[in-house]
Amino acid sequence: MEAESFDLMGLPGSLLLNGQIINRLNLEDAAVIISDQGNALAVEVIEFLRLWFDKSETISMLTSGSTGQPKSITVTKSAMLQSAAMTVRFFQLKAGMNALLCLSPNYVAGKMMIVRAIVAGMNLITTDVSAHPVKNLEKDIDFAAMVPLQLTKSLEQSIEKLELIKKLIIGGSSISYQLETALQQLKVHVFHTYGMTETLSHIALRAVNGPDVSQSFLPLSGVKIACDERDCLTVEVPFLFDQKIVTNDLATIAPDGSFQITGRIDDVIISAGIKIHPAVIERKLASVVHHDFVISSVPDQTGGEIVLLVLAKKLSAVELFKLWQAMEEVLPASEMPRRNVHVDNIPVLSGGKTDRNGLKSLLAARSLIAEEQG
């Protein structure tokens, strides 16, 4: 059933899962069959359907933990349906198409892929929640969602399998310069999403490749955005009952209504009285630093913070000299790091984003130890 002919005041009664129709009446029989098949992700879909088909009007879900510890929130099934319908309309998804599920239904991204398949009448094909979800893919896929790590590994190991997908949305974190560059030659039409659990998945999209490629996100129909007095993005979504969601994402909004995220307000570094946005510097450096890196800081005894280039690879003196020369070509003096630091592993949160607070704590502890030893 296509979204346009769907009554959002009621709940659809079935899902086409790996070619098998599952509804309220045959759910438990299907659960036994799927369990015997050993398809772990399909089993998780069944668990979600038990919640979806019950009498409750709401579902609880965990936030991604991309900016802190995951927390539980409660949302209405009606709102989930309307969010799914927005995506279905934007991508013109229809009954008979194939949708790929390779994200866990424990989080909003996986849940919403299931609901989109229900709303549009698509056949939901499950693979596995891994870094390389397309390795065993055999069918053409009309629509899929991944996190950047999954897309990166699929590009490296099975580009021919990846190109079985027609349209792909990427969310959960930013896309690196290297990944975005590699996607320009990919036949798959890739979109980067902006959203959060509280908005029930994405509320804005930007084309990463293809004829409409853009660095700016365009809100979906009906979504209202603005910047508050901190220059942080606020979002109003029609199906969330005019509730304004206030983010900590620093943004710039263009006259055409599109926007760019310049970083998070809680990540801003104050150095010599100047506000430094790590994400902005990282984007500028992405073309010249060819190893995993992060812009961070440690407290300065004279006040403020010292900006650091944190590298996940130890470089020789010659390599560092060449890197510093290249950095000076793309950064103004006010944004240049004062020092470079090597760490074995850059800490990440459960959602895949850099754990900037954890990294700062690690660097501060190392600085303190160095002072005591000195």
C-alpha cells in the first residue's frame, strides 16, 4: 500500500518481509519459521512487529547515544507513520520495491526502515547489522539506509554488490572528505540525512553525489527550522504537535531555506579569546591529513585552551614537517593547532561519532601526568 492511499489515523496490518507477508494473525507462526531459519535480523523485525501490532498507541525507543549516553523516549505510532510517509513521498517509494534493512531495530533508524516498508508496501530484505552488510546481497534494492562505516567497508570490499542499490541514505554521523570523494564515482544515488531520534529519523536531506549534489541540507516538506540566540538549530515537525526541538548544533540557514551544520556549541574551543569550531577545521584539513585525526584541546595555564591536532598514527619528524606545511596552506593562522598529539585510538561513542569529551579527558590526564613528571 502506497503512502498516498494510506490512512495515517489507523495502523497498517502487514509487512512483506523477505517475500513473506506477516500480519497480526500469522505473526507467531512466522516467528517460529524465521527463528528456525537463523536470520537474526529478521527475528529482531518480528520482535518489533509484536510491539507494532499490539494495542498500545506508543513505542519506546533508545536515542542513538551519538552525543552522550543513550536514553529512552516514548513516541506515538501515528507520528512514526507520518515520518515514514514523508520519506516515502520524497523518494517516491512504492509497493513492489525492495528495501534493505541492515540497521538494528533497537534504534530509530532500524525501526523507521521497517515502518517505511509497511507504509509503502515494499518487500523488506534483511541482511545483517555488520560493517559489511552487502557482501551476500543478490537482489536489486530500491532503497536502503546505512551508517558511514557500513558504506565505507562496502565501497572497499564489494562495490559491485553496493551498486545493486538505487537510492541510499546515510546517517548517524558526518561523512568524511575521503568517503564523500569516493562516492562521486558511485552509481548509487546517495543522500546524507540530518535528524535525531526525537524527530523520528531525518527531517532534512542533501544529495552527496549525482546532478543535485550539495553541501546544504534541505528540510522535508512541512518541517520548519530556525536558529536561536546561540545560533543553534531549532526544528518544528508537523506530526510532533508543534513541539519545538532545540538542538546544540550550530547552523547557518540560507535564504532558500537550506542549512549547513558548522559544529556543536558544546564542542567550541576558546583559544586566546577566539572561538574555534573543531568540525570546521576538520573539514578544511580533510584533504591534507590522510590519517584518522581530530581537532581537540587541553586547558592552558594562562587561560583558555590550546588547540591540538590529535593523530591516530605516529608520524616521523619529516612527515610532520610536510603535514604542517600543507596545513598552513588551508588554515588561517588563528585556526592552526598549536601542537600535535598521537593517540593509539581515538575514542568513539556507541553511535559512531567521535567522543570529544572522552578525548579531552584523556588528553588532560596525559598533560597532568607530564606536568607531574616534569
